[in-house]
Amino acid sequence: MGEHEIKPVRVVVLGGGTAGWMSAAGIAALLPGLATVDLVESEDIGIVGVGEATLPHIRGYVERLGIDEAAFMKATHATYKLGIDFRDFGSIGTSYIHPFGSFGESVAGLGFHHYWLELARQGLAGPIGDYSLAVAAAQANRFTPPLHDSSLASTYGYAYQFDATLFGPFMRDHGVKLGVTRHEGLVTAVERDVENGNVTALLLSDGRRLDGDLFIDCSGFRSLLLGQELEEDWEDWSQWLPCDRAAVMPCSHKKGMPLKPYTTASAMPAGWRWEIPLQHRMGNGYVFSSRFLDEDAACAEIEANACGEPLADPRILRFRTGRRRRSWSHNVIGVGLSSGFLEPLESTSIYLAQMAITYLIELFPTDGGIDARDRDEFNRLVDMEYDRVRDFLILHYHATTRDDSEFWNHVRTMKVPDSLAAKMDLWRRTGRVEKYADGLFYDASWIAVYLGQGWVPETHDSRAAIPPPEQIKRALDRLREAITQQVLAMPDHRQFLESEAARLAEAA
Amino acid sequence: MTEPREALRRIVIAGAGQLGVLAAIALKRALPSAEVVVLGIPIDPGALADRAATALPFTNRLHDRLGIDELALVAKAGASHRLITRYVGWGGPGQQAAVPYSTGTEPAMASRFAREWGGGRQGASMVASPTSPAQALAEAGRFAVIPPGEAGPLAEIDYALRWNPQAYRDLLIAIAQQLGVSYLPGNLLGVEPDGHGGIASVSLTGTEPIAADLFVDCSGPSAALLSTLPDFETLDWSNNLPVRKLILSRPGRPLVALEDRVTLLPEGWRYELAGRDGLQVTLGIAPGAAEEVALRALGAPPLIAFDLEPGRCIDPWIGNVLALGDASARFEPVAALNLDLAHRQLDLLIEMLPGRRIEPLERIEYNRRASLMMDAVRDTLALHYIAPAAAVQFGPIALSDDVERLRDQYERRGRTIFREEAPFSNSVMTNLLIALGFCPGVPPQEKTQNTQAAVSALNAKVQSALAFAPQYTSWLEGVLANLARA
């Protein structure tokens, strides 16, 4: 006793897609008693359902919300994901896997890739992926969860590939159980406080009104509150990331094909094409730039190239790359597409929504009003996340020798942001990666893309040439052999999924 | 195709203090083919990284990688272990709290304990918050170093070392000699520019000019090499850090303790460093405090006093000259960060070791990260002077946006902020904030586990650590006896 009465913050979430239900369930689960959550969605408005492929961070979200992994995977028809196989990006005919894991180990404080570069120069090394357990397991279509020790079996992580149209509903069921109130309806008007401009209520088409203290805009690209109502400026990044459409087409699995524990991204003349294996079907899509390809042609391309038998006609998603200058303005927080969009090349959409929710929970207003300092802090963190991802995505397009289409000529020759140009120059001249510990994509990821796209540095560290080459070769051979053995001991990806499903059924 | 860079052939290190010699060891180990020369030019007595008789846990890991055996430091350099630093009076009269390097609980829970059981301004009149295993061990005088990789209740306890700087330096010199590092004593007569913003050669009394590919300036606050370069520029921290004068005591009685102590006094702060060679006291004098009064506050016979001009180089690496330690940043030893920063910079140099032809871009990247390190140190120190009780004697100081944000977020929300290249993890930073008397605000998301469960878990850790650990003094005697027999 003696604690003052806490008046819960009335949170209203607008939009019932992935971002909407992730936000609603997250707040309900992690701020019990501090917030009431109402969510308004309409069956008349389709959801984009982006993010069939995810990053390992999603596991943290699932775990924090106390969701059983196996049940979650069953409900969303999920498969495991060890990385992304990029094909034809650096040049036609080349490919590499960007793994959720590392390549080798540092020796005497010097990064593994310097030794690898030295050995590769002498023609004594295999592809760098040979020295990554995640890559080797992916290529063998095998999977087992990593260990939490310091052994080789701990050198990778994993994420999920799931049916994004099922993820939202799964989170909805979870959210409703946690006490989120769902409202079916269309928002027809927004009420604002005349003095401070804050949103005070959403009015629905049937005359209901939803009053709130805090509004989370998950209305997708419409950005109904943050963009339309508050007119928060949009920072356009399409000069660097020109893709603005996706032609999407689900397909059946081809009979007898292995179930890949990774996503495939194949470069195309005006963008790239994804193949995401789910338990029950394949996700296919062609992300392209409408400046270089029209929608009909893109649909024809996806029909011609898709993996598996079509389950529906291709449909077109339209988007634009960039972000709102502020994701949190007044008492409105944009989560997901309403606050910004970066194309799905590295499966970052759900990650960015998740980080916004995490930061919002950390900075949640509990003592009456919103403090401008918390809002600034939220926007600082969200900006940092977007900037890091943006530069990394641009790298995939810019580090190329492709000159076979107008699109690739454009991205190859465009001027990139200074922050990226500096990173690329440092790599090119010295084989070093600019380091940071906050945000997304660390050394191993940058090295995977640089080397995978043939962006071999001009020099590497002099220390890599100190040991006799045979000695480095023996060490690398031993590592490759250990990886091969470890992979052979892993179950097949599909088998592992089936055994997990059987275990779940037994437990139930 | 990629080529290995041509390796540095000769590296000259200016300054043969404990920092310069360790830098020589690290560089020689990284590049055995290079000639590494240490110039024994006189070092300013105010070179705090060279005077430091202690560092932080990072240094233990650096030693480990460089093959410097901790037990050898115990045997030959008077090394002893510190588990906690006790801050006394920073939150107000009677308030005190320990800063361990490992807490046994999450930062959010530590803040919650502080809020609910004391710490902060009300601390004195409240029940002390639950104790971390490190603090319980320090208070019971129990500890033993566990061999790496071994499990058990002491495995999670991180610690810092103290030593006798002279003996430590001698031990390093012996290792450096074994590795083939050469040494040239003398006074610096002059430097010959290389025409590209760096140095071609340096001249000492009694020697030919000494050319090198890379010069590492470990000469102390004067930055004897770096400061000769046309692009040398400094950043003044005197608005951020108020202490201008330091007094160091002569060593007192030997004191084998697992804790050190930093006390806030009307005259400034007093840092008491225990050690097998004797307790050493350092006093940082508050602006306006009279020196005679301050001398009394020292509580021990003074050894030396010197002036402090806090600041840093804007670029610690210019041309082919790179400054470490006091040559790159000067600040007070209130948090044992002087040698810690120098060692982290040295580690960064080893990570980014250039080739014979230095790339401007790698210099830029080094300077970026080294600057983040230095500014994070400045801001960690600044927190001391805005602690609730300290602001009175130290007066207002200029705060960086990062400090303002951290203080605000911590006091309103109990939230610490991740910072690139910071000296402390969020967990240690949380403990420091509590010890300095900042009152943590309530984070919106209190841990779902209840406090009682966390307290029980912590108490269980404390009990098993206490039951397992021998008396530190007996353990130390045993180690010394074993070493003597060997």
C-alpha cells in the first residue's frame, strides 16, 4: 500500500497488420497495469503483410512476450532461417550467403578475413562461406538450434520465415488474450486538441469514438495520423534505393525439393526477386523500380521465374523508401510503414517495427504527459536504426560491376551517402570495417556483402602474411573440416521441423 | 587482387613509462619482424597513466592477450585485487555505496533496489539495498582468482588489479627485452618533419637521428612528439572538469583490502588506493579550497602536487604519430580511468595497426573511435561533479548533451543509455550512478519478476560465494609461497 494510484495511459493503435498487433500485444504484455490498449482495424482494408522473412531479433520479442516458439512456428507455418542467399548481385553468375553468423575467428586480435584474404590471394582458400557454420548448414539444407557456449556450435543464430498474413492474426489472438480491445471499423475523422495539437480521439464510421492519450499509427503507407493528420515531413531516400514496387505471387512447393533454411534474393534487371520457403508454400516476389520496369512486365517476370506452381495471380504492392523526419510527433508514434520504409532486401521491416516498440516501451510516458526529452530520445534511436540499415542496403546495389541494364547502371554509378562512401573507401583501401556496437549489421555482415559481391579490398593487414601460408591453410582446413562434421551431424531442415511438430503435438 | 600491406619496419615509442613499455610489448608481439625502439626521454611527473598504480578489468584481458601473467604481477609487482570501489558521501552526508565490476543482478533490478531500499539522497536513513556478491566478498575479505574457464560461484566476479608501478614497469621491461625491444635513453633534442604532416626522425642527446615508420607518443601531458606537428590541436575540458590541482601522498601502511574508496570532502575528493606496498591517497582539490586545508584533508604526508589542465587532442593520430595516455588526454584519476583509457587506445591501435604507408582513412577511423573513448571518459568524470552532494564544492560545470541526457533519463526513468566506446558497461554505469547518489526514476516496465525473488537469488549467490571463497590474505600468502617454491 501507500503507492499512488497509477492512472493507465490510454493507448489507441490504428491498424491491425503486423506492426499494429505487434505493438498492441507488446504494450499489453510488457506494461501491464500502465496502459489500456484499444486497436482499431478494418477488414475492408487489406494488410501489406510485409516481412515474410525476419532477423534473429524477432526471437527476443517472441520470448519476451512469453510465446512458445513451437506453437508460434506452427501457427505461422514458419521455417528456420540461417541467412540470405544473394545471387547475381556483384555480377551475373556469382552468389554468396549473408549468414546469421561469423566467419572463422580472430587470431591474435586480427580479424579472420585478413588471413582468408592472404590465403585466397595465394589460391589456397575456399570461398569464405566454407568457414562459416551458418553458411555450410544452409547450403546443406540442415538445421539445429545453436548452443549457448563458446564452441563452434554457438557461432550462428537463426530467424524465421513465416506467413506474414498469419503472423498478424497470431499476435491478435495473443494480444486479445492479454487484454487488448479490438474494434472493427473505419476511421473517418481525427480529433485534435486545439491548444497543443495532440490527437485526442479517433472517430469511426459507425459513430463510435476512441479517446486516447497516446496513438500508435500502424496504418501502413497511408500514415493516417503521422503523415496525413500531423503532416510530419517525409525524407525521401529513393535516389539511393530506387525500388518502389513489388510483384508478389505465392506458389506451391515443388515436389521433392528440399526445404531451404534460408531466403534467396536473386538480382533481376530492374531490382531483385525473393524466394521464401514456408512450411506450406513458397513466397515469391519481384522488388523493382517503376522507373525502369512497368508493373505488367514485372508480373510477367515473376510468373516466368517464380519457384513452384502459382497459387494466385501476381499482385502489385507500391511503396516508397524513406522515413518521416520524426517517428514520434505530438502524442503519435509511427510504428512500421507509417513511419518509414526500407525495402525488404535484408528482411529489416519487422526488425524496425520491433525496435520502435522496444524503444517506446522503454520511454513510455507514465506520469501524466509526454516529456519532449523522451520523444527526442525515441526519435534519436529510431533514426540511428534507419541510418544503419539504409547504408547497408545501398551497399548491395552499389558494390557491383553489373552494367547489363539501366537499373544496374544507375545504382552502380549513383552518388551514395557520405557515411557509406567513407565506409566503402576504408574497406577498399585497408580491408577494415567501420565499427559500431549499437544498431544493426556488424562486421561479419559487411564482410559477407563486400566479399560476396567481389568487392575485394586492395590491401589487407600485413600481419596476415606473417605466419607461413601452410600454417594458415592447415588452420583453415581444420576449421572447414570441423564445420563439415558439425553440419553432417545436423538433421535435415524439414526433418527437424517435423520432429519439432511431433514433439509439440505430444506435449499438447 | 588484394595484397598484404607492407609491414611497419621500425616503430619508435617515445616515453619509457609503464605505458610506453607495454605499448612496445604489444607492438612487438603484433609485428615480431619490426624493430621496436623505446626512447627513454624524461616523462612529466604529471603523466597519470604512467603513475597509475591501478587500472580496470579491461587491462587484465589485455595482459592476458600479451602473455603477461597475472600471478607474475602478484609475485613480482606487488599486485592485489579490487572487487569494489566504495563511494562515500557523494549523495549526501552518511551516504555510501559500492561499485562492483560484476553485480550479480540486472541493471534495472539494481536501480530498483536502490530506489526501494536506499541509495540516493535519502540513503542514509534507509535500510541498505541488497548486497552484490562482489561487495559481500570485499566486506568479508574473501576472494580467490579462479583459473579461466572454471565454473563456480567466483567465476562471475570481475576485478581490477593494483600494483607497484615501479615494479610493474621493471617486469614489463624484462618482457620487452626478451622480445627484442630496444631502448635508447636520452633527452629529446628535436624532430625532423617528413613533409607529409608527420615525423621523419627524432634526435636524442648522444645518438644519430632515429627514423621510423610510426611514432607512438607516450611522453605524458607534454605530448613531446605529437605537439610538434603543425596539425596538432587540443580541446580544452576545463569547463567540463573542475579540478585543477592534485596532491598525492607518500605510501602509508600496507593494506591488503578488496576495496578502494573515494570520499567526497568539503575540500574536494579523496581517493584511497589500498595495496601491499601501502595505502596511497590522492586528493583532487575543489576550486576555491585552500591548499593547506587540502593538505590536512589528504590525511597523509604529501609526496607530490601538480597542476592539471584537463583536455584532449582533437586528433590523437596525426601523420605517422599517434599519442597514447596523457599525451592524448589529461584528466583526474578519480575513477581509475587513466591507464584504462590508455590501454583501450593501445588495443585499438593494435586492432587497426597500419602498414608502412598509413592510409588517411584508417587514421580518421582510429581518431573517430579514440575520440568517442575520450569523450565518454570526460562524461563519466563529469557525472562525479554533478552528483547531488558534489555540486556544492565543485560548482557548475558545462555538460555535454550525452551527460544531460543520461542524467535526465536516469533520474526520471531509471534508464541508462548505451554509448559506443564507453569505459563502463550499462551495468557498471548503473552502479556508479547509484553510488554517486543519483536517485533512479521508475522505469515504466518494472521487471515482471518480483523484487523478493531477485533478492533471494542475489542472496543465494552471495552465500555460495562467501562459502566458497577463502580468506583473501591466506589465498594471497598461499600463492606467494607457491611462487617462491617454483
